[in-house]
Amino acid sequence: MAVAGGLAATGAEMTQISSAAGLPALQGLKPSPRMPVLFVGHGSPMNAIEDNEYRRSWESLGRDFGARLPQPQPQLILCISAHWLTHGWWLTGMDRPKTIHDFGGFPQALFDQQYPAPGAPGVARELSALLRQPAVGIDAQEWGYDHGTWSVLKPMFPKAAIPVVQLSMDYGRPPAEHFALGRQLRALRERGVLIVGSGNIVHNLRATRRGASSIQAYDWAIEFDGRIAQAMEKGDMQALQDFLQLGSVAQLAHPTYDHYLPLLYAAGAVDASEQPHFFNASYQSASISMRSALWG
């Protein structure tokens, strides 16, 4: 896709863009109680169809909306997945986004999965007009719902009735710019938008050991996961952005850090006073942290 362009805005510019004054332009969304923010460790695509602790936790979380959680069902889900990397930033702008099976070597049952949730092209266009630093374009035909999105949303919201918009990530930009864009999204929580970052706090496929139990995770995976969890608990947003300064531990945890970046969007949408509730704090295949967090 073409470069959408734009440089990171200053902190003042981010506050202005994401203030309530900018939201009346989003005619497709009504004011609502503040929605929570989710970061979900999605791990293997097989979690979407296997009866395991991860899928069961996603199912339980979906049931909580409108039940134990004080918030109603979301009006819209905005998902930032580790699996949509682009030049510039883009929003899906289709009426009916396709289900993308962006993987190989798995059983046919996984390829048969569909998630026919509607898109929200009108809201995507309005949001694109509001986000100027950086510019965010509209993709009306190429992408859809990749498995970072549908594999977790299908267990949570199996009726596929809530509109979903995906936001891509420009992997060529520094971590601080991803966090800053998350800051701009924060005010959407007051308009019934559930913001979901989908990735993994530790993700090293080169080092996976199939069948390894959670207690057999690598020392470096446990260390990196623990350091990031500690920063999340403290609300140390600068430490989350500066994860590369952890050196070799960060390099082992993320040979490429596409699966870490969605955490920065979720953290950017959180207020400093909000504490994370961790769940699925375990490991798959020794080198994938499934730690997930709910704020709000």
C-alpha cells in the first residue's frame, strides 16, 4: 500500500486531536460509558478452535460485557493486530471485510473459520479525517480481518454482530509513534469503542518448543514478560516504549517486534490511573507469552 505519510505529533497535538471536542464528527457513534481497553496475547491460530484455557478465557470475557462488567456491549471494535503491517497507517473501510487465513500448515478446520462481522466504513472515514498526525488512510478493498483479529473476537463475540474496524501498523516507524497514535484513540472509549490490541508480549517463533508446558518457558522469555508486566502495573508508559533498551533480552523476546507493537496502542489508550487486570499469564511453546490485560 502507498505511504499514508505524516510525522508523529507532539504531546499537545495528541491531546487536542483526541479531546472530546473532536468527537462530534463521528456521527456513527453515540456517547457511552467509558469502554475498557484490551491487550490480548493471541498466540497460535489453533487457539481459535481448540478447547483450551485461552479460548475459554476469551469466551468468558465476551459474556462479561453487559453482565459483570459495568459497560454495555461495544458499538464498535477497533482492533490493532500484529498481522497487518503497512507503509503508513490504514483503516479497513469495507462494508463486509473478508476473513483472512494468513497462515499455513494447519488443519482444514482452521481454514474453514469465518468471522462475518460487518465493517464500519462511515466511522472509518470520519476517524481518518480526524487523525492527521500521522495521516491514516482508508483501505476499501485489500485487507479484512486477519487471524490476529478474528481468532480472538470470534470466541468473545461469536454472533459477529458488532462492527469491526482494523487499524494497520507502520512497522518502519519508532515505537513512540505507535504509542502516540494510541493516545489519539483514547477518546473513542467514550463513544462505545472497544479498543483491542492483539499480539504477544513475547513472540519468538524461531525458538518454539512444541508441547512445552508453561513452566518450561525460556528464562529470557520469563524475564522480558516480567519486566513488561511490571511496567504496565506501574503505569510506566515510557518503559513500555523503551523496551528495546532491554538489549539482548528484548532481541530474544522479539527477533521482530511486530507482535509487541499492539501493546503500545492499547497502553496509549489507557489513563494513568487505570490498573491492568492480567489474565492468561502463561506461555505457549516456551517462547510465546500469552499474558493479556484488561484496563477499565
